[in-house]
Amino acid sequence: MSDLFLGIDAGSSVTKAAVFDAAGRQLGAGGHRIRLLRPQPGWSEIDPDAAWQAAVAAIRAALQDAGVTGRDIAVVGLSAAMVGLWLVDAEGRALRPGIIWEDSRAQDLLDRRAAEIPDLYRRVFLSNGCVLQQGCTLPLLMWMKEYEPDVLARAAHAFSYKDFLRLKLTGRVAADRTEAAVAPGSAARRDRSAEMLDLFGVSDLAPKLPAVRDSETVGGDITPESAAATGLAAGTPVAIGAGDVPATVTGAGALQPGMALAVLGTTCMVGVVHDRPVFTPPDLGLLFTLPGSGWYRAMVNVAGTLNLDWAVATLLPDLAGAPDLYARMEAMIAPVPVGSEGVVYLPYLSESGIIAPVVDRAARAGFHGLTPRHGRPHMLRAVYEGVVLALRDLFRELEGAGGEILLTGGGARSPMWSQMIADALGVTVLVPAGTEFGARGAALLAATSVGRFASVEEASVSTRAIQRRHEPDRAAAPQWDRAFAAYRAHRDKVLG
């Protein structure tokens, strides 16, 4: 049997696939962009056919890039953007566009429900450890019941993005614990919650929610139809898989208690892995149930590298598209000292606001302290620092955060940004080798499902490889302390 594993990671804008060997080394990867549909204000959807074709294209590209065929793949793993809602009929046909996590259409109904049940949000947090997001599965089911009852009545199954792709690959329906627990469900029981179904008034829809399985078990085999489309071999096992955050924790080598992991991607997140569900600080952040027996307590700044993308488009249109864009930006900000000579940037660049270090859905990004002597280098440096200081703001809220942190995401590719994080947080930053950690985690879960590893914890930790190590510059600590004090002063004014 082959020792190569394929992982698929479907995001809200790009679906990626990658091939890995038994040591977790990435041999090849492919990706395909997806167009996010926004037919109405607050709606975020993906066309199911486009989602499937993106997965097909990514798989074929990954096989080609690795120089292998489908017959070389021992097992396939899946990960995707979490929660949301995908509806299919009894024949597996999608009934409407898939709704993804950032959708906010359910907010009016949530407001109405919270007026009826004043402790609604508190009860949700005490069950799943998460600040409720409008794009979670149960609020969306509540919305469907109110506004699209005919579609809902025709649905045989309601599940998440990853589960839709597994259905397309295998013809079989299932769900996993990482998704069930945040639907919202129960973090302690690592499963759905009858109490939560009742809280959202959707208990009658429980039969439409598939049986919950462990992420590291086999969920079906590649069908002849999906084999013809993807180039994979018919009969290849496909694992149940996990949501994108738990898969990334697994793939980055962080699946052990006490390990801190930051994801500096489109969204900025930092958290610590625990051997028990942690609900402190109360009513802040997110708690992810991990494959195996762990939990990842995370604080989230909704916008991460999105801030830098915005800065490039707005402040540096003359450099946009340059092949050495990031090198030129870092050369531009290098002469500017820590603190950006008084310019502070709050990186709240999301229409949904923030959920840590406080919950404020009206929070927005902005520059503070600008004077005529400041130019583009100061503003750009402030954007870099703003994201770093937001991470520091979040990191200090976490129980059990120690002296080392793994850093993944597109931002980790920048040695300068990585070093800024080490200096500002006063911790050693470890950048793992590789790029596609969601796909890697999915592949490691798949490998465990067919017995290549004794446990998911072994799969995660034994394959960890560190590409770069950034030690904090202790001499720079006073400068970062002053920058953080300025950041917090402006943050407190904005957030009230």
C-alpha cells in the first residue's frame, strides 16, 4: 500500500489540495479559487457545483505537482471552513447555495430570540465555549425554518462544507465532532447538544443532522464517478476529517497540551491547546474541540493579513502586483522605529467587528496619531504593528500561554513580521516547515484512520518540523511596551 496521503482544505476563497509522505513532508500542492456569492447584504454563499469543481481542480493539480497518480494515494483527508449550512436532498443533490461561516443573515432572528431568552448568548458560551457567530449552523437552520421552509422541507441532510465534499467523493453522509461541538453544541461532550437545538427552536430538525463520527476514522471510499472526475483511484478510503482550525492545529504539529499556536492568515487567531475544555475568560473568544482528546482555546481578531492586503491596495497601488512587493514593503518600513513614531493602527478591518479582547460588532479599523510629518512608511509600519499588537492583546488573555508559539498562515512567510511578533510578545516564535497546514492536518487524520499512526496526537507531534526560529530581542521590549500602551489607549477609546 502507498505511503502517500492527500489532504483537501476548502476555504471561502480558495480550495487547496496537497500530497504528503509518511513523514508529513509536502510533495506537491494545487489550488483553485472560488467566487464568493453575496446576493444580498450580509449573505455569504458558495455555489455547490463551483465548490465541487474547485475541489476536482485542486486534487488534479496536486497530483500533477507531486508527480504521482491517484493509485499512489493511500487515503484522502478533508478539511474546510467551519459551520455554515449546506443542504442536500435524499439523492445528495444540493438544494441551494452553501452558506458559509461569515454570513450574518440570522442576526435579526438572533436579536428576536435573545429578547425572548435574555441569557441566550451566555447559555451558548457555557455549552460550547464560543462567542456565537451568526454563520453557525443552528442559527442558519433557524433562519431557513423562518424564511425558506419549502427548501428545508425537501432537505434530507444539513451539514457543513467539508461534509458536502465528502458526500461528493464517497456518496456517504456523516459529520464530525469538531463541527458538531461549535454548531453550537457541547464542548464537554464533544458532540451535538439537545439543549442547544431546543434553544434555537430547531429540535425537530435533528433527524436532518448526520451522525457524528471521530475525525480520524474512515467515512467512505472514492466512488467510480468521483474517481473519473478527480483522478483518484476508486475505492480509496476517505477519512471523516475536521474543520479548518482543528485541522490546522493538527497539521502544524501543535496537538499537545500547552502548545500555543497563532494563525496569521486572512483571520488572525492565537490559542493554546488543553487537555480539558477551558471556558475562561468568560464570554470571549472561541473553543475548538480537536481530533483525539484535546481542545484549542483561541482568541480571534477577525482580520489578519486582510489588513495588509487593504494597505497595499489603498496606500501602495503603484506597487501592487510587483513580484518583489513584500520585500519592497519591508525595506520601506525597516528604517521606521518600533511605535511608528506615534502612528497607531487598530486592525479591526471586518464588517462583523471583533469578538476579542471584547465583543464589539461595531468595532472598525483606523489610524490614530497621524500628523503632516508622517508618510506611507509610517502608516504601513503601523499596519504591521497593529496586527502584532492585536496578537499581544489576545495572547495575554489566554490561560496556560508559555514561552513558545507556533506561527502559521500567510503572514508567517515574512521573517520580519515573525520577528516582530517574537519581540512584541516576548516569546520564541517557531515557524513550521510547509505551507498547507489545513491540508496537512486533513492528510494526517486520514493517515491515522488507516492505521499509519497510533493516534492523531502522535501523527501531529511526530511529524512536526521547524523551518525558522525567532528568539525575542529583550533589548527591544521597552519599545514594544510603549507601543502596546499607546495601542491599548486608542483601543480603549474606540471600544468604549
